[in-house]
Amino acid sequence: MTGLTVTVAGTNVSAPVDSSDRFTLRNVPPGNVELQFSAPGFAAALGLPDVRTTESIALTLSLNGSSSVVVESQRRSSGSEEQLEGRVEALPPAVPAGSLLVAGRTVLTTSSTTFLLRGSGTTFAALAVGQRVHVKGQASGASVTAALVDIQNTNEDIPVVINGTAQGVTGSAGSFELTVDGRLIRGDATTEFFGGSRFTDLANGRRVEVKGLQRNGFVFATRIHVNVEVPGPTPPETSASIEGPLTSKLGAAPSLTLVVAGTTVRTTGATEVQRRGDKQELSVLAIGMTLHVVGDRQPDGSLNARLIQIKDDAPGGAFEVSGSAGGVKGTCPSLTFGVNGYDVVTDATTTFALACAELKSGTKVTVKGIVQPGGAVKATNVARQ
């Protein structure tokens, strides 16, 4: 993105994003900080809580649409103390026993390491590649010895987006690999090259955008765009975003016609739906939800949606979420558990499409229910995913 600048709100601390997609902010004041991102056609903000004077923070960010910044991973260090937040990128046997890779850092665990899953104790065995975790520990050279590993999200198949310069390109269209910003990427004949690019365009030094899935020690590329400079006119900027309540929903997935904040929004099979970073189906959209929509503005003022983020679910509204159950407690049929950060409760009125006794922590399920005033979900149906 040309001309992108990052500023600490309320200060003169600012830096441009360079040609390698990097920026550095120095002498950031302590406390709760807001980073402001600005460029022609783009404006977004990102909050960073509890910044300390002696702290160094490394962020990996991605930009969505014209007004959204997403934290892919975060590393905070102060002296020997270190905190990491990001996806589990590798587990044994890709790394030594008892260790994992998070945000590019090797995390070592010991018998003293505490493992948590939504506030309840668990073990190393609960970890899976692709989960989002928060790690606290002590830095030692290139690794971190963890005092705490908190599993924040059990959804393993969350898409990964990597932008950068291709290096170490080897192989053929049927089986190839490369590195981007130090991350190993592999692909095969099923990998789609989009935006007019082809496998033959893939070469060291070229800018690439990779969309894929985290695997043990590498990212499997499902789609790749290779930036090949071709002289020609610059197309008009049509990207736009809106946020507000969903007040109307017509049609059948994937071709829905929605009204969000008074704007007509149309969806297709390529529209991506996310709730707290987890991929969802279009069918989960329900009247009363607060949505953030990113897409292409049409001549009639409507929006063709590329991304829909569910920001909030209205109490009393229908709700659906898929993922791994965590922290299952209670006695059938009255259970409580979590799915992707949401608290779920069941009772005698809940229909179980699997035997209630089979529901254990780690079971992949799809939950349908009604949002309660406190934010929990009263399940009407629980099925195996």
C-alpha cells in the first residue's frame, strides 16, 4: 500500500511503512496506546494496552479493506521476560519434544509450565497446529521457556495470509516451496495462482501474497498472487467498508442480499465470513447482528462483499458457531462448554445430534442456539462437525 504511515495517537511519534512492509516506532509513551494507520483511501486504528517504558513490541499485521487492521502475531519483551501471541506453527515431530513454534519463536515447556484452555487446566496434548495461544515466559537465546501457555482459540483451520518477498523458490508446479519473511510455504498442483499470475511468474525477489492453511512447520498455499509489474492505467479505487446492524436478509446462500447500516450488500460464493477471526458460513448471518463489511462499491451505491466480520450478536437472536468444544463441564443434558471463545449452555430442551455423553473437550461440533443477554449461547442443537 503506497504512502502508508503509522502514528501513535496524540503524539508526534510517527513512521512510514517502507518498501519491505516494515515500520519502527521509537520512544512510544507508556500506557494504553492507539496506533493510527493512514494512506490514500485507507484509515484504521489499533489499540495496544499496557505498553511499558522498557518494553519492545514486535507485531505482524494484515490490512483488510479500507479500515481494518488485524494482529496476526505479537511479541512483547522486557528484559528476560517475554510474551507471545499467535498461531501454533509447529509441534513435535517437526520441533523437539515438549516444544512448539509460535510467532516464529521456539517455545520450550517444562513440568512447571501451566497449560490453560478457556480458564481451565489442560496439558501439552491439547495443543494443535493452527490454534491461537498466549505464552508468558523467560527468553533464553532464540527460545522462550514458558511459564504459561493459554490456548485462546481451538479452531485449527484458520486461513493464513502472508505478504512479502519470495526467497528460496524451488520445485515444480506439482510440488514447490519458498520462504516469505522467514516462513516456509509449500504448494502443489491444487494451489491456485490468481490475479492473472501463474506459477512461471514465481521467482526469487518478487512480491507475493500467499493465502493458505497452517500445517506442522509450514504453510500450505491454497492461493498465490505474484506481483508482476505491467505498465498500464491504474484502475479506479472501488474498495469500501461499512459497519452497522443487519436489518434485512433475503435470498439463499451464497447469493444473499443484505441491508447493513442502510446499505444494500450482496454476497457470493467468494464472500468470507468471520467471527472473532474464525471462518463461518454465510448461513450464520442473522437479523440484529452488528457487521463490518468490506467489499467493492457499485455504481448504485451497493456493496459486493468480499469480507463480512461479525462484530456482535444481538441478544435473542439466532446463533451458529463451529469449532472444538473446550472445558466441558456438568452432567448430561445440562452442560457448559466453550466454542471459539463463546460460552455455551445446554439443558433438557437441547437436541444432541451426537450422544450427549460423547461430547468431550476437543470434540469438533456445530452449535445452534439463541444468544442470551449476558452473551452466552443457549444451545438448541449440538451436532458433530
